[in-house]
Amino acid sequence: MTSKFRLALIQLAVSASKSDNLANAALKIKEAAKKGAKIVALPECFNSPYGTSYFSEYAEEIPGNSTEVLSKAAKENNIFLVGGSLPESKNGKLFNTCPIFNPAGEMIATHQKVHLFDIDVPGKIRFKESETLSPGSKLTNFDTPFCKIGVGICYDIRFAEMAQIYAKNGCKLLIYPGAFNMTTGPAHWELLQRARAIDNQLYVATISPARCETASYVAWGHTTVINPWGEVVSTTEHAEDIVYADIDIGYVDEVRNQIPLRQQKRNDLYEVLDHNLS
């Protein structure tokens, strides 16, 4: 297994035109691959505006037109592709779904957003994905020649147990396509990434759409990669951009040896404490 590779995160400018979004994504994927990226990831809702009023209009089945474009891009550029997310129509329900492709263009996994984004911050933002979307019911990881990778979508990052399960099952990189907003972004975006990285001693990558001030939902941007020490490896501001990071999976093991959290985890003690609290 090769321990080093280049990761590319595409902070895509998303418009109201699905065809333009798909074409732009394909161009940026090609650019990232030419610069040596072996794994490329897109943002949440990369093919449509983000908002409850848009999900049903832009939804499509998987496989469908958008995943065909992604499959072709993965194969032509010989990369693993984490396809951000798109509104998926399935069995009469809508999901926020991330399709994942290998270098042969095969769709090897899909992740349906498990934790729906339902918040109400008085005077700042109210958003209820559950008004139109259904939650996923499984966690998703996939194997590469470099490492096993766990996938979440945006709000999923707030749930520490999810990241812990991924780490316990051998993941050394977590990828979260997301679209934090101008209220939660400045406060929590980087903080949550660093927390998940430090808690689990692995790499965390987050991918946001570029910010559009005239959109009904304004994304924070700041696509970022965090290393197992909790440091920002690579990031950007809010304009369309590609964030690159040279990942060294060997560094995960190095950090875990330096601070051996797993060796000192007291499952027996936690079970006793949990029993006493219940």
C-alpha cells in the first residue's frame, strides 16, 4: 500500500444551471488530476443550488446524468472521485447523496446524508432539510491503494461518534463535502474539523461550494485539510479554487504512536460508567 498521495478538493462555484455545473466540475477535475491528484472531491450539492426549494427540482436518480459525468471524469483522469453530493430521487423520497468512483469509473459506494441539517438560530438562520429530504441509514467507507476513507456530508461532521466508528474500522482519512453558512461557518467549520482530526488522529478534509453573495443560501467556503495533529495543512478563502494537500498516511501512525490513545481506551470502564448513569 502506497502511503503518500495528493488530494485535491474543488471549491466549485455553483450556478442555477445543472449542465454548467457539471461541465465546470469536469474541467476542474481534469485540472486537479493534471497537477497530480489521485483522489479528488467535490462540494455538497455541486450540481445545484443548495436549498429546500431546489432539491426536488434538481433531483435525479442514481445512476443518472450527473453520475455519468462523474464516472467519465474519474475514468478519463484515472482518479478516485468523491462526488460531493447531489439531490437523489429514490423510491419516492429525496436524499442528499454522495457518489464515489474508482479510477475505472465504477461507482463503488454512495453515502446518503445521515444527519439532516435542521437548525434554528433566532435572528440569523433557520434551515430544515427534513422538510424535503429523508435521512440515510448507513455509514460509508471505501478502500484505496493509499488508505481506507470514511465519508460524511456536512452536518454529519458534528457527530463525533460517526467519526469514531470510521476510525475504529481503519479509516485514516475522513472526507466531508459540506456547505456551512455565514453563521455556523465562522464559528464552527474549522473547529469541528480539527476536533474530529485530533479525537481520531487522522486526516480530515472538507469541501465547500464557493461563496455566492446573491444566493438564497450563502456558503462560508474555506475548503480545508487538517492533519492528525490538528494542524491546517491547506485551505482557501471563499472564491472558486482547488485546494491541494500532499497526504502522508504514515504520519497517522506516527501521531498515534506518539500519543497512544487507542492503547489506553478503557472500554470496560466506560461500560461500567454508562451502566451507572442509566
